[in-house]
Amino acid sequence: MDKPVILAVDDDLASLAIIERELKKRYRDDYRIVARQSAGDALDMMRRMRDEGEHTAVVLADQWMPEMPGAEFLGEARLIDPLAKRVMLVAWGDPSAPEAIFHGCAYGQIEYFLAKPWHGSPDEQFHHEIADLLYQWSRTHRPVFEAVKVVGEQWSRRSHELRDLLQRNGIPYGFYAADSDEGRELLLDNGLGASARLPAAVVFGGKVLEDPSNRALSEALGVQSRADAGGECDLVVIGAGPAGLAAAVYGSSEGLATVVVEGEALGGQAGQSTMIQNYLGFPAGISGEELTARAYQQAWEFGTQFLFANSAVGIAPKGDRFTVALADGSELCASGVIVASGISYRRLEAPRLEALMGAGVFYGSVSSEARALGGDDVFVVGAGNSAGQAALHLSRYARSVTLVVRRDGLEDTMSHYLITMIERTPNMHLMPRSEVVDGDGPGRLTHITVRNLQDGSEATVAAQALFVMIGATPHTEWLPETIARDKDGFVLTGSDLTASDGGGDDGAGDDGRGDARRLLWAPERPPYPLETSLPGVFAVGDVRHGSVKRVAAAVGEGAIAVRYLHEYLAARRLERAAA
């Protein structure tokens, strides 16, 4: 691969010289540093590079240039190379900078802003930000190590599942189509012939697996999936999304021996968000994958034990403790349990689309599939923030991206900053008052059927990929009946267990006083906030009835649940002492 380019544009020659010097000193061995005074010349150069297959990693532009403002230049650069990181350079103390930054970010022209490097050298703050941008770009566009090489059919469901598993868990991998020269060579080199069961996984270090289960692949990578002998701990957290990871961080850091059980991948639905731009403390935004990877590392450093590719299948009281049964037949025994099992996207009721899962039809999974959709027409079903983030990410690769929504628009369901960016993206389109009812294709999706909800008419349109991000189905079917849920399956907690109205249909019946809800809570004390109808078991995040579907809210609930678990445990100790 030719060296990717770091492009700096500034009409001020003295300023440009400082920027170029700083960049060359640090990055010239791995990147080609290009400096231009003219915005027009820089755009022409980017077009030539695009046509010749070269890559631009980072584009830096001065805020004020005579040919065009920096934000406008970066907006044009986005159309030429949507994968490049776009940075506006501002001068220290410039009072006009905040407004320019605000509008540039809101309109999707710029992604980041940096103060110009100082005359003194080196400017470590400048390099800290540049290095982080290069890291983000290289993770997606310039992988240098593949811990797993997957060989399989491009459009098979199982190949898609393995790609998604590896991507969501942050494991560097490469996918090689079985009918490609590279794929055939990998199979032969590893002793697998034409009769090999696909997909096959070649793990760094020499292990070769044919059509592996998620658990087999995880264990081949050295990931723990089985509980230690005895399974004794203080706290079991079920689910490794933001809420579960927060509970693990606070539980472990406060001295609780904590075990997290995760059946699929880190991050839950938030982990599939390609860019979260409204999470506190990350003004330049952060991907859900990166955020949850950092949270995992933080919890692990505090001593949390993680069990991946394993699932909780039951919870039962055992004296003053709880037994959590796992899918592999083992058990964990803990003093408290926090359920953070999350939700999944609702399936479309279309058998032909279901048959094409992984072959053009996806539920989430944007990061693992986007790069394979260059030049394709892609549709996204959904009107929430996750759908908006996914559509924007896909627009960097696909020829066109169409959002299909049942409402008149996005204003009631999507954050304003996302709506503005979608409106400013030329290859994105909105199909309001519509729903996808069918689709088909010979081995891979080629078209979908869309129904107009106003007049009931249906139209067939070409589509090479369909991403469905609608509704929410909670992962609660495994919970015991003693943990009350609303009519949609979400877990009832805290005051919802004792209120006489609201909260949905709990199915508990009536005790003759018109207060069916009171039957859900037996102890004399009131339930702690986030506590379920099984005392000592808490529920947090999207799985909980009435939760706020925001990453920050889920993190807060995970932290708060640990506090109330401490109160519960302290009360139990007093009860035992009194007895």
C-alpha cells in the first residue's frame, strides 16, 4: 500500500511551514506529508489521488483562506474522500473560531478542530490530537495485523456472523472470499481442501477451525468463556453493554468480586454505533466500539472477570445468595445480580428477507459490512439515532443511502445534529411514510418492496443491502417468573413495582383492593431504585421498563445500581447479625 497522505492547507506561508515541519518530523516515515497554499490546488490534488487509488488519511485546513473558508473547503474534501479525517485549524484567541466550528460541525463539513501548532517545537498537544486521528483512520482503513483470517462465502449468514462477532469485539481480522485467489491459497496453505466446511478461521499462532462456533473461536483466541471452578463471586453482571460495563467498573473498583457474562459481543447496541457525538467528554465524538473497548479495559484492570460466548439462562435464590445458570451448564453463585442484557432490533415480518440474513439483510452490523458495499444502493429502516449514525457511516462507501421511516420526518425521533448532517450529505435520501414489506434476490438481496403508508401502493426498488434498526425486543425471555415485566417484556423496577397505575400490564392480577401492582413487591421495605421484584437483583439499561435510550443514561444506571446493591448487602448483614 502506498503511503497515505496527510494534507495541510493554509494560505499563510509562515504558518504552513510550521505545520509542515511538525508533521514531517513525526510522521514522514509512514505518511506522505503534503502542504498547499491554495485551497483549489489542494482539492484538485485530492481528486487526482482519488482517481489513482491513493488515500488521504487526514486533511487540515486553516479557518480563513482567500479562496474559500476552511469549513467550506473541508466540506468539498468530504465529497472527494469521505473517509479522510477532516480538521479545521484555528488560531489561538480568534473570537470568530467558536461560531465557525459550531456551524462547520453542525453541517457535517468538519469533524474536528485544532489550534495551530506553536512556533516553539514540539507542540505535544497538536501531536496528541493528530496521532489519535491517524489511529482512528488506520483502525478502519489500514489494518496492519490480522489476528484471524476468515475464509468463507461473501454472502453467507455464518460468514456475516463471524465478521460481526470479530468486529464488535475489536479483534483485527481479514475476510477472504472462498472463490478468490487469496481465499483458495489460505485454504491450501492450512491443509483445507475443497471439501472444507466453511467458513474457516485461521487464528494467529497456527490454529485452524472449520465452521467454528462462537465459543470455539473465542477460546482459540484465548478468551475465557467458562466460569472458574466453584463460580463464587460477589456480583454477577449479565450483559456487557454500557450499563453492564459501568456496573462492572464500579463494582470491581469498590471491592466486589465481579463477573460479567456476555453471550455475543461488547457494547450491545451502543457498540454498533459508528460515531457517538453527544457523549460527555468526547467533543470530537467516539465510536461505540472504541468507547466500550475502553470501558472493558477499565473494568478488567480493576479485576472484573469476563465470560464471553456464554449466556445466562436462569437466576434463582439460594439462601441469601443467587445462583446464575449459564448456557454451558455451569453456574455462578453471587450475593447480588445486575441484569443488563439489553435489547435487539425487531425483525421484519418478511420470510424472504429473513432467508437473506447476512446476504444483504442485516440487523445492525454496520461497521463489519460497510466496506463491502462500495458503489451499492443501500437502505436503512429506522428513524432513531442509531439508524442516523449508521446511514451517515454507510454514505461514505455506498453510492446511495435511503432512510425508510414510517413518520413524516425525523424531527421527533432523531437528534438535531444528525438530521442536519443527513440533510447535508448529497448521496443520502429520505423515504417518509413508508415501510419495507418484502425483498428477494438470487442468493443475495437485489431488490426490496416498499409500501406507501398513505395510499397503500407498493413499489419494487433496487437494493443491494438493507439495514434494519427499528423497535426494541428486550432479552428477558430467560428470566424467572419472579422477576416482573411489562406487557412488552421490559423489566419493572423500583417504584414501578408498588405504583397502582402506569408501567404497563404486569399480568399479576388484582388483590381485591384495585392495587394489582402491590402484589409484585413482597418485602415490607420499599424496593431500591433499579431493584427488580426479586430482591437483590437489579436491572439497568435498555432492558429496564422506562429507561432513557441514551448511552450516558445507561452508564449512570450501571453505576447507581452498584450503590444500591451495597445498601442491600449492608441491610442483609444487619439482618443476619440481629438474628
